[in-house]
Amino acid sequence: MIGNSFARLTGSKRNLLALMASSAVFTAGCANMATTASNPTPLGQAATLSGKIHGGNQPVVGATVNLYFSGLKGGTPAAIAATTTTDTAGSFAFSKDPVNGNTDTGNTFSCPTGYNPLVYVISKGGNTQNNGDPTQTNAAAAFISVYGNCQGLSAANHVDMTEVTTVATMAAVQQFFNPFGTINDAIVFDGTGQQSNIVTQFPATIALLADPSAGTAVTSTTLTAGTGNINPAVTVTATPEPGKVNLLANILSACINQATGAAANCSSLFTAAVPPNTGFTTNFGNSSFAPAIDTLQAIYYMLTNPSSGGTSNVATLFGLAGGVSGPYQPALATQPTDWTIAVNYTSTSTCGTTTGGSGGFISGPIDINIDAADNVWIANSQAGTGNLSEISGAGVPTTCVFLGSGGSQGGATIDSANNVWIGSGANLYRYNPTTTVATTFPVTVSPIGVTADGVGNVYFTAVNGAVGSLYQLPGAAGSGGAVTALQISGNVGAHPVRLMPDFQGNAVQGNIFVTSGTTSVAEVSPSTGSGNLNGFLTSSIPTSGNSYGISISHDNRLFISSIDSGAIDGLVLSAGTYTNISGFPFTTPGTIGIATPTSISVDGRLNVWIPNNTNGTGTGSVSELASQGTATGLSPSTGFQKDASYLTSGRALAVDQAGNVWVAGDGTNFITEIVGAGVPLFQPYAIGLKNGRFQTIP
């Protein structure tokens, strides 16, 4: 299933509790940014952290540079830990006290005791004209860069703060950035080990978009295999959109390279960079945002509201970039539909081991799922040799397993005990990432969709002729060996490709909803009533077209995509009948670029993300529809559009715990990450059902 993701430990063979107490992460491609453990000790290491700031090609002189510690939701707030200014070359430095918990002043800081914050720097103001005038400052010039987690910082940490690194940094951290709070410009996250582990990955994600030590856009990065169940020769190539990154940097530069923030270019930027609707697109509960007053707020608004309120504002912003005269090249020469930034992940490697077989690492991906550590699992459909593959949240290949006859028909899931499941041939396979043991569950039919609930059961669909059935593997999450599949419905439609359980209470059997490929969704519910099949009865819920994708909210609202009409239903049970909530069914798909929608997923604010299977000319797209209050389109009429080399014929989609939106398309050998575009969503779904955090912001 899509959006029901995997609780997967990285290759370090630890159980979930150990994972959630740790912040270890692969940082390939980011050698100058530190990765640290989350247990600070009283003694750290002394270090001088360096940096420089350039607006375009000119140093920013006399800027105020603040060093921040990230904050914890409901706990320790973000804080400014040290302050300095840039010299005549635009350079600055901070000194790290080797003793944790000290109270320091000036440009010296001490890591706090009790938690290990992300350390980042923000620069504001300064002379951007390189004219030697110490009285001149552009208060609108603002930059951001991330050093890494405090405990591991050393003299090797250097950042070149440019418009490019500001764009890359904000793209990665946007869902954790709060421009207006107890402290402005705060990066704040949930203090649980699970989300701390995710935040630790930010430097690696940033480094896929921009070189933090050179201040320039990255064209591609080759990521080698990490520690795990994988052939060490496997590599993945991560290709971002450097033309889009440079374009955004040039737009910021049009304001930064003015003598003051009152310049016309700054006014145009701040007017056209329309703030997002905070009820839809942010991780925080702000009522509203004021217009931008500096370039940091402006890029935050552009990324969290990527259509900028309409095509006229997008055109105004595009016009600020200056074309080929902009300082960062090559930049997009054609006005984009939106400001989202993508990274394409591809691999020409075959797994080349007895466990990985001869199949490709990414080959015909048909499903994408996210685990508790924000790793991405890929069910490949390559006939005969398809693998179950895994990359870290920053693209590092970590697992490749050949199971059965190879080639998934519909996808995979993870159960409430952290096992990964995939169907292949006439079997389901349970893969334990900790032990790397795979258990075969013979089911005599060919599984299509797969899901798991919060009480240890696993479900799958299959079709015999034109008859679709739903099966349960009772208690399979914790069984010592294979268990017998029970058919619990023989009436779920001829195309039961997506399925999802709801929540009826802790340790309580829920209902299973299955899309049918016809104008209904099957609801399979526990019952001892007349006509039950192995303790379940099937009923039908009408939809506004031929149902394909399904996602369920934390309060059991059903969101359904219709692959023929493009309609999106938003259904809630009221007085025994499912009815559409305000603004649903959404029946004007063309207004937000919906074209043959397939799987769908909600994000942490219950925005519905929709991959489009029908492409534009040389392009692919995803669409976004808000559901809070009433159905509200968030994507432009083209959808969030990408060149076909990044996105095409969308089939599978998942939103991870950092807000990244992951997409796979038909007939491709790559997957795509749209960086930070969604609101973070707790993953995986079955674990969320088990602990009550499903379909919510982590």
C-alpha cells in the first residue's frame, strides 16, 4: 500500500528502542558536516567554527551572525548561543567551549547538557556593496546555514553562506522553521528520539542540493552503499535541480545586492512571496504570517507556498532573477510553475549477491514506504529479478533483498513489530531488518496490495478471474513461522490495488478499506452476523469515480482518488452513512493539475498528495489538496510540475517525517524526492496505529 510505511532500522541491526535513543545517520556527500550521538557528555571538544558570507560574488561586511541551538516542542526553546559580525572579507568565526553547560558570551558557545541540539547560523544585515562604507547596511539581506549537531562540531566545520546555501538549507528545514515564535527564526522539533534522528539527517540532505563549503549548487552526488544487507558495490546517483536552486538564489540576490532593504527589488520580492496559509502548510500553529521583511522569510514563504498565490506573483519573482546576468549559473531560463525542489535517485547497480540476486537496485519501483528512521523502502516490479531495496533519507543505499520469484505486483508494508512485508509470486515474505531473516508465507494466490494493522495482523488482496478477495494473516507480525491465510472477503472488486485499516481502539480489530477499481470502496469489518466470512462482513461505500488510491486520517476520514474522473472524495461516517465533508467530492481536478490520479497520501496537516499518472509534454506532476475546513487546492493548474527526467507517470507516493514527498512512476528506474514540500507525517502507519500517533505530525 502507499503511505502505510515501514518501521525499518538502518543497517546497524538495532531494535526500535535503540534506534529511538540514537541519532546515528549516514552522511554521504557531506564530509564537512558532523553526525553525532544524542547523549552529550560533560566534556566536548574545543573548536573554532568558521564561515564566510557572500551576496552574489561580493562579501557581506559587518553583518550580524547569530549561532542558534534548535529547540524542542513543549520543552527547551530554541536559543541564540553566540553572536559575532563579519569582517572586511565577509568572514566570521565562533569558538566552541570544550566544557558543556558553561555560560559563555560573545562568539563563544558551550553545548548544553541534557540534549544535543542542531547548530545553525543566521546572518542579517551588513554592507552588500563591497564599497568599504561602514555606515551602509541592507537589513533585508539574510542567510542561513547548518553546522550539525552540537556535540560533534569541530574545526573542520566551515560554511560558505550564499544565496544558494540559503535556498538549500531552507528547503531541507522548512517544515521545522518558525519565522515568528517565542524566538524568531527558530528550528524546532519533537524531542522524541525518532524525530531527533531525522533532524540529524538535515546536513546530508542539504549537501545533496548545495556544497556548504563552496556555496554553490550541486549537479549530482554518487552515494555508495552504507552498512547493511547489501553488496558494497551498489551506488545511487542523487541528481537535484541545480537550475531551480540557482534561479531561487538569483531571486534572493536581486534584493541582497541592493544598498538597502527599501530598494524596489526588495519590495517586489516581499510583495510577491506570499505567505502560506499556516493552517495547511506548516508544522506550527501560527494563526498567520506577516509579509516578509528579509530574504530568509521570503525564501521560507516561497518554499512553503510554492505557487506564490498565483501565476502573476510567480512571474514577478522570476523576473527578479535577471536571466543570464544573475550571479548563479546555469539557472532555469523558463519560468517554472512553482518553487518546489526535487532530487532524483537512480541506480545502474545490480545487487549482485546471493541475497540480492541479479536484479537492479532501483528497477520498476511500484511502491514507496517510509520507516521510523525516515529510510525509504522501494518495492521493485522488475519481472523475475525484482528486489526489495532501501535507501536512507539522504539516498544512501543500505538494503537489497531478493525474495521469491522477484517482482512485486503491488507493494509492501511494515507490520506493528517492524517487519517488512512484500508479495512475490504466490507468497508473501516477511523480512526482519534486524536479523536479516526472511520468512516465507505461502498463500497460493498472487498478492497485489499489502497492509498491516496495529494489533499484529497483516492483510493482502488478490484476484481470481474478475473476483477480488481480501485475506488476513492473523498475528503474523509476531508469529514464529508462517501462518495460514484466511479469506475474509470475496467481494472487494476486480482491481483491489490499495487497502488500509482504520483505528477502532488500542488492541481492537479495525475495519479494512479496499479500493475496487469501480465506483465504490469495500469496507471489510469484524462481525459475527449472518453471512460473515471468517468473522468479517463486507459492505460497499459509493465513490465519485473508479476508486484507486486511499488514505485515512487520524479521525478515520477516508480520502479516495478516482482514476477515471480525477475526483477526490473526503468521506466521514455520520449516522451510519459515509458522506462527504465540506468541499468534497472535489470534482474540478484540472484546477490543481490532477490527471489520472493513482495512490494518495495525507500529510501531517491532512493535505492530500496525489501523483498524476497522465503526463504533460515532457513533464510529470503531483497535486496537493487541503482538507482542513473545506477542500482547497494548493497546487497550480499544472500540478507541481517536474521535467520527465525527474517525475513521470506517477504511481506511488509517500510523505516522510521531515515533510519530504517521495514519488515513483510507471516504467521508470528512479524515484523522486520533493524536498520538504509536505507537512511531516508520523511513520510508519502500523506503528502509529499501535501507539496512537498515526497520521499526525510527529
